[in-house]
Amino acid sequence: MEITHSTTKDIDAIFGLYDQATEHMKKVGLLFWQGFERSLIQKEIDENRHYKIMVDGQLACTFCITLNDPAIWKEKDKDPSVYIHRIATNPSLRGNSYVKHIVDWATQYAKENQRSFVRLDTGSGNDKLNNYYISCGFNYLGVTQLDDVSSLPAHYKHGSFSLFEIPIN
């Protein structure tokens, strides 16, 4: 297993995982991804913020990070943090604890870059996913309603969101 930067050559495969993840979300929750602009993913790749997990030459999982997330985290965004977004796992490889590997990677990244927290959010109401994030080391902080979502992908325009963080010692 290897975590590396995604490349432009990976975009079609990334969107394949997004499509499969969206179909899975539709089956297990009320809130699901509503699609993403290719330009967003390309920008994340160009900024070295989009990552992939490769296993035996196969795309197993993808995720991206940002160092600021004021639309979701509001005043807490002032804390130096690493924010994880858009984790999508290859359905044929689910159950291999990729989120735990991402958490380990992000924790190390946070330490190396003087960040105080690793954070993520997810649509509210999916207790199974919430409990999984807790089992990965996150503290559940509760639910938030978002104010200005104009800079966010479409799925943020409806509903409430659960917030999670891991303090970095």
C-alpha cells in the first residue's frame, strides 16, 4: 500500500470511484455527493492536495486535503488544521481500513507542518459512518448547519453536517 499524489492521468479513475461512492451513499444515507467539477479535482492535483492509495497497482482509495476550511469550520478554522475531504474507496477493496491509513498519514502530515488538528466532516444522520470515524480516532464534535455554501460542492447546499477532529500532541 502506498499513498502518493494523484496525477492528471488519474482523473478518470478518481471520478469512477466518486461515482461508485455516490451510488453507495444513496443506499446507506440521506445525503450523497451530487457530482464534482473536473476543474476542482485538477486544481487539487495541481496544488498537490489530492492523493491516492495504490495497492498492487490498483487504485484503492482517494482523498484530498486542505489547510483551510472556513465555510464548514467557521471560527474553528483559525486553528491550524489539516482537513480531509472526499474519501472514496474502491468497492472491491472495502474493509481494508483505508481511513485508518489516511488518519495515520494525515496525523504525520499535521505534525510535520505544525498543525494542531486533523479534521473532517460528513453529512449528518449516518450513525454507522460516524461510529467508524470515531473508531479511527476522531472525536465527534456534533452537528453544524452551514451559512454561506457558495464556495462548496453541491451536496453541502442541503442538510446538516457532523464534525470530527483529532488533536495533534
